Amino acid sequence: MRIRLINPNTTQSMTDAIGRCASDVAGPLTLVEAVSPSMGPASIESHYEEALAVPGILEQVALGESEGVDAYVVACFGDPGLDAARELAHGPVLGIAEAGMHAAAMLGRTFGIVTTLERTTGRARELAHRYGFGDVCVAIRACEIPVLALDDPRSDAYGRVVAECRAVLDAGADAVLLGCAGMADLCHRVSDEIGAPVVDGVSSATVFAESLVRLRLATGKRGEYAPPPVKAMTGLMAGFERAWADA
């Protein structure tokens, strides 16, 4: 089985790190391919950057379809381009926010989210409502550390994430969901520190995608997620016309 883990930003060190986290939980017969798009922002911390990341995500899905990939994980907590990717792919496509929320909701009556910047909390709240967890998600907190500073020891990312996770528990959460792919490698340490379940969306989405493939389940193609119509595209999008036709 081949799962393509798409880091929607173009920072290779982050792609490598989340690839290791996904590979650690995948089965022995599953190959996790962690990839970065050939275009897009270095990190995603705004609606503008999220929108600009989508073509690169779809590029990787189209390539994966031509290479026989079985399932995809979109490894950004905003779940950018998820609907569009599901139109292109024959196999399952999971976002780490959706998968992480489902996992966290199975671990208690309530959960909370700890993300990077305050400006991203609105998107997290929007997704919680979209996925049916609006009443279950009791708190969303930001540690105010940019994505690319999470692995900088000068930022004290670990300490600040732990502090916000404790605040989420104080707000009544039974479990905590880490709201950034760049936090994936902190998951188990933080859980041990705070004495509560801490969910990483990258690992959750990888295992869920793997399970759906084993169950021989994929996105329904009868309606909204049917393949998009092939049509002419111009300007910067000109190269995408053929990619979609091939997919």
C-alpha cells in the first residue's frame, strides 16, 4: 500500500519530520511517501497562504494518481484543498484536522485544540463545526509560535505547547488535539507531561487512510466528488489542464 503524505508547504525539513511521524505508525507493508509541492508558501498561517497552497496539493494528487498511490493525507490543519483533492483521487483523501477531530472525539466526551497563532483559531473553529464537533470542541488555544519556529529551541515551543494544553484541560477538555502538522513529534511527550490523551492529526490521518484502503473504501463519485470536468485553463494554470485530464 502506498500513502502519499502531502505537506502543503515547501519547507523540506518539515516534510521530512512529519514523514517520520507517519511512517512510525504505518503498518509494515505500507509505504508512506512524504512529499512537498513544487510551488507554494514556506508555511501556512493565513487564508491567503492556504489558498496559494492548493495548486501544489492538487499537483501532488494528480502525480500520485498517475503513479498508483492508494490514499493521500493533506498535512495542514486547515485541511486546504481537501474537497478538490477528493474529486481527483480514486482512493481516500484525509485531512489532518478532520482525522484528528474524529480521533480526539473517541477519547472522551470533549476535546480542545492547541494551535500555532491566534489568527488561525477561527479556521479551526470553522472546521470543528463543519465536521460536526462544534459542541464537542470546548476550547481552542494558540501558543503564538509561528510554524517554522516550532523546532527552534529559542522559541521554547515545547513548554508553550504544554502550557496551552493544560489550559485546554482546565477548560473542560478530556483530550487535546495538536492543531499543526509541525507539532506532530511533540505528541507523546506532551501527553506524558499533562497526563491526558494528546492527538496528532498526522498520525491519525495516516492510520485512518490505511484502514480505509484495507476496507476497500474510497470517496463516493456519484455526486459532488465526481471527477471535475476537463476544460481549458490559461495563464499560470495552463499546465494544470493536462494534469487533471491525466488524473
